[in-house]
Amino acid sequence: MQQFACMEIINNWLNGKRNYYVGVAIYNTFGHDAGLKKLFATKSTYTEQKLVEALQGLVQKVVTVQVQQPQNADPTPSMPDTADPVLIAIKNEWMPLYVAMNFKRQQLHNYRHIHPCNCKNYPDCGHQLSTKEKELNELYKETRKTLAFEILDLEQQCQNCWDKRDYYLAHKVLPNQEVKPKFEKPTDPLELGRAVEACKKNIRRNRKKMKDIADNAEYPALYQYWKNYYQFLTGKAYAEKN
């Protein structure tokens, strides 16, 4: 793990609610154990404990470095915690992007331009760079350029997540989400029974998908829709089953 890793992010996770999928995103960014990354793809009581141990291990291995954002950087606010499954999925989508973006911002510090001296009147002081230092400066220049474009792309992806979140809060549907027809209750008892069973089936299907694919807000949105439809048809809330 690199010395300039985002220690603040890791410690915030360890000292917070320890959302599993956010923790996995953090380990996938800073950890290097391919076996653990593969293990963490499936959530269980065992993998939750191993994830905590793995991130604690990263903290112990890192040389203490004060991590700061580059000067004039516009810090991205942290996305609030929530009980809404749609907003949780949006945050799960946003968090790995946010972690990667900050990590690349820190990497920029490793590729600063090399100066031959600390003279106030450089380059008129006459000090010169060695051939190796000149070559490194050219390499660092290209690396900074690549990192800058990658950071801009990640910033845009983070902003897209915030836009999606804002839209959902304002309209209670996701952007470009198919508009569902107004709820209708069949008058025929047989048709009503079929509609109720269809709701149950869709609730179970989307509940599973939202657990398996935790960073896709489409599934919790559909899950909520079918639960609301079930309550409309039956007059009672859907009883969850483990």
C-alpha cells in the first residue's frame, strides 16, 4: 500500500457504521491481496469480519503521513447516510468513484516537478538539473497529465451520482426511469389474485437483485414500486421474509 493512501477514509469507515460495500470499495482501491478481493465479492458474516481485519491491517502497515488535498482543490462533500434503499444504492455507486478520485489526487503529490535548488531566482541562478532529473521531469509531466484527466473523469462520474440523488429526492423516481401507470385494482377476484402474486414475485426478484448488485439504484426503486403496488392491492404492507 502506498504511503500517501487516504488514511482518513479508511479510519472514517472503521469508526463509522462500516457499510460492507463501501468497505469493499475502499479495500479494492488500497489493498493488493487478490485473494481477499475475490473473497469480499460475496457478503457474509465471515467476510464482514475479514474485511474489518483487512482494513485494520492496512492502517497498521502504512507509514503515518498527513494526507491533505491539493491546494485550491474543491472538496466533494460526503454523501449522507440514509435508510432509503434507492439512496443507499446511489451512495454505493458513488463511494468507489469518490475514493478513487481522492486517491489519484494524492498521487499527484508524488510527481511534482523536480527543481535543482531552492534559489529564489531560479532558473537564473545557474543551477542545472542532471540528465536523469530532466528525464524524470518529463515522465512526471506525462503522469500528471494522465492523472489529471482521470481525476476529471471521476469528478464527473461523482457529480452524475449527486445529480441522480437530487433528482430522486425531488421526484421520487430515478432519471430516465420508465413512468409506471397509475395503480389500478382489478375488480375480478381471479385477476386481483394474479396481480397480488405478480407483486410478490417482483418484490422478491428485485430484493435479491438489490442485494447482489448493491450499486444499482434501479433495483431498489423497482422493489419500492412493487411493495407500494402490493399495499395498494391488499390494503396492508408486504411482510418481508428472510
